Amino acid sequence: MLERDFFLRNTHTVAQELLGKYLYRQIDGQLFRGIISETEAYHGPEDLACHCAKGKTPRTEVMFEKGGKIYVYLIYGMYDMLNFTTMEEGFPAAVLIRGVMQPEILQDGKFVPLPVKTDGPGKLTKHFRITRELNKNLIHPKTGLWVEESRIKPVEIIRTPRIGVDYAGPWKEKPWRYLIKKL
DNA sequence: TATACGATCACCT
DNA sequence: GGTGATCGTATAC
């Protein structure tokens, strides 16, 4: 599994290096995994697209803590969004996991394809059963959500502006969305 | 206490 | 291309 140190670095570095790694989810005796294929960086109090730009609140508090924890929040009244916090204590930042490819489930000791779409942040959390109960927990097998290395090295990664942040003024155009163009 | 709206998705035309 | 679902959070009173 990835150690906590991995997440204590610059948010953009983390967002980029998460691509191609395995996201694991264990719950109720089931084990899911998928290759992280799309992320977005939300970095620092000045980033108006980041929830943390409005200061520390009960919801965003975890982003101000030492990185390596899970930040899950509800959006549009129906979708849970999965984030991994980054950076050292005191600097609020997180990476939004927007999607994974090749979702699988462990069956009889081997991973088999899971016939669902996990190519959006809401779809990912729905199928991997990721909810706000995980909020503020460590990214670790004992909480049922963690990341592992894979042998996959993305051939080409592209950057685009982030999705759904039109309200963020000049920050909406920053190319802080990272996705695998070619495996 | 009340109100407005969002880091989305599925379904419609 | 557009819209409705649905509710926690932030903000305003």
C-alpha cells in the first residue's frame, strides 16, 4: 500500500502520480479495485474552487489536517465525492478521485471484471460503496479504503480545467484535472 | 429559522 | 443541447 508520506507532498504531484495506481475498497467481505484514471487537485486556501477557500468549517476541517486522510462529502443531495487529503498539517488541500478504469471484484481468490461504470466521481462511490462514514479516516486497509502500486505506467497523461467549478473566477481555468489519455 | 445552491448523473428533446 | 432529483452546508436574516 502507499504510505502516508506519499500524500504529504504537493497536491499536483500526488494527483498525477495516483493515475495508474489501484484503488482498493473492502466492505462486508467484498473486495473491489480499479485503476485510478482521473483526478483533480484542489490546492490551498487561495484556490477558490476548493471548499477550503471559505476557511475551516466542520465539513472542510479534515483538509486542514495532516494529509493522507479521506475526505468524503455529499453533493447535489445524492452523490458522495471521494477525496484524499494532501500536504502537511495547516495547509488545506485534497485530490478528488473522479474515476477508475477496469473495475474488478475479488471472486474465488481472483479478480474478475465488475460490470459497472466507474468513470465519474458519483458512479465510482456508488459502486464501490464509498460513503461519508469514511470521512476523516486514514487511507489504510484497516479502514477499508487504500491505494496500491500497480505495474501500469500510463503512456500519456493530459491536463484540462476542472469540471463544475465555473464559479471559481480565475481559478476555474487552471489545468488541474489529470487523466490518463493512453494506458 | 429560512433560503440558495453545489467538485453529478440519467434521461429527455 | 437542457432539466430534475434531492439534502447538507454556508450564509443571511
